[in-house]
Amino acid sequence: MSLLVAKIGSSSVTNADGTVNSVAIDKLCAEVAALRAGGDRVVIVTSGAIAAGMPPLGLGPARPNKRELLRAAAAVGQIRLFRSFEEALAGHGLLGGQVLLAPTDLMERHRYLGSRETLTALLDLGVVPIVNENDAIADDEIRFGDNDRLSALVANLVDADSLVLLTDTPGVFTADPRQDANATLIEEIAQIDAAVEQLAGGSGSLAGTGGMASKLAAAKMATWSGVGTVIAAAGRPNVLSDALAGTAGVGTYFPARDQHLSARKVWIAFALPARGAIRVDAGAQRALSERGRSLLAAGVVEVSGPFGVDDPVDIADAEGRVFAKGLASWSWDVIDANRGKRTSETPDGLADAVVHRDRMVLLPAAAQVDGQ
């Protein structure tokens, strides 16, 4: 029995006019039912709430740039979107359960455990969880950014065997097939490096926030979590079963890496953009890299900001090469005022560490690519 997370994007679940694409949802749910009949379990991560909520509110075709309008559209569209999933699953004798997540649900330990317990309980009860970001109350400062990244984090959360990112293209090509007739599908990518990321462009439609770049970022997150990932066309027949079976040509496959990161460290390493950087001396680098220590003020050589407490920061060696990333325990100005000082010399009331080891991740060479 395998556990698969299937993410489907806005351009697949909504039509050009923003209405819910019930045909596409019916197809997906039929494939989910087929997997369930074979003993496998599936979690669906869907986009499309904002797109589906815009027409009834008289908004569009372009997404509004006002936060309150986006939230209102999400609140309206979420009902329409889930109703379509609910009806499609019911046609196969299945029950869907809606789960709306915010980043804090996966960042804070007790909320992370609660989210995992909920999803696990739904799966154990035979329910198909349908996950989306809680866009109706989303915080602009802390967001998943797009549901590709959310799906990678959910795959980590539920210990999935596979993640399938369904889109409107068959996978990653050697060039943009819309512009180059000789572009060919890349069936497997062992490592997502800068050269691979250069193949990705921006958002592919008015409806969505993601594009191939966000799917590559999600694939990187998932594979570092130990989850094999496939980017494939949502319209391909039997795409889920073929992806799970490893059928050749189903899309672009990214094998799971042997070295795994925890869900929290995956989040820190790949999902959060750095707000600043801290450069450290050779001794501090060794302490962090070889002995698993926290970063203390004494090892800080230079800091660039601005950033505040709990903001993500890059940690670089004396030559400026980023080798770690973490959540700052001090704001950038406090770090700058105390860099090079021993802990006994720093003001009372500060956390002992500039960046605590439990809130830091060492970045493997393949992960040190901008676009985390």
C-alpha cells in the first residue's frame, strides 16, 4: 500500500472564465478512486479557490491586487471548489474532507503534530483529504506562496511515498515548447541545480501564482524530504497510477535523495526566502558544520539586513559562501552591535544564540541555489 499526494493547479481545476472545471475534477477523482480500490491512499492538494470565487463577485479576469478582495474571493470560491470535489468523490463512493492549512500549522511543533494527526485520522477513516491554503485569512508576511510548496510540505507531513504535481504541461522540457519546436521532455532529473532551474519560467496562467519554477522548488523540497516526485500533465490518462508505478514517459521524475531533512528544516531551507545574511569566521563555521553547535555572537564577522527576530537568514563563511540557513534569535541591528563579543559580554535578556542549532539547517551543495 502506497500513500500519494496529488497536487492540481488553478489552471486545471478552473476554466478560462474562472468557473470550476468539473470535468477535470471528475477525472482526478476517478483516478483517486482507482488507486483507493487497489489499496493505495491519496491526499489531494488543490489550488483554485481564488480563481473560482472571482466570477461570482464580478472580479477578473486578472487577479485583483487588493488583499481583501483576494481573501473574499477565496472564501467564496472555496465552497464551490470543495462542492465539486465532494460530488465527484461521492460518485465513486468516497468521502472527502476539507483541510485548510496556514504556514504556522506546519512551522509550530504542536500545530504540526495536530495537522499530522488530523490528516492521518482522515486517511485511516477512509476519507480523501483535500488540502488548500487558508487564503481567506492568509497573512501576507507568512504564506506558503503557492500550493506547489504546500504540497511538498504535506507530502513530508504524512510520510508520502510519492508526490505528483499535476499541471497543464507534460513535465520539464529542454526548452520552452511554446517557443522551441525541438524541445523534448526530460523524463528524469536526478538533481535540481542552477542549470535545471534556468529551464523554468514564470507563472503560466492568469489563474495561478505558480509556474514551473515553483514546481521545481517543490520537487526540491520533497526529494530532500525523501519523497520521489513527478511533474506531469493533469489531462494525461491514468496519470496518477502511472506516476506511482514509475511508468516511463509519464512526466518528469525526481528521485528521492538518500539524505533526508525534517519537515521543519525543509521549511527553513527551501520555503522561506532569506531576509538577510550573517557572515561568520572559520571557527564558527566549523562549530556549526562539524559539531552541530548554535551560532554565537563571538563567531559573527558581518551582518546584512534589515531583519527581525524569527526572520530567516543565510549564514555564510568568511568568503561569503552560504552554507547554512536559519531563523534569527536576534534582530540584525542587535547582532551587528554585538558581533565578535563573548556571550558574557552581550546584554542581559538576549537569547544565548544568534541562531539556535534547532532552528538552523546546513545546506548541501545541491541545495545552495537561489530560489529556495
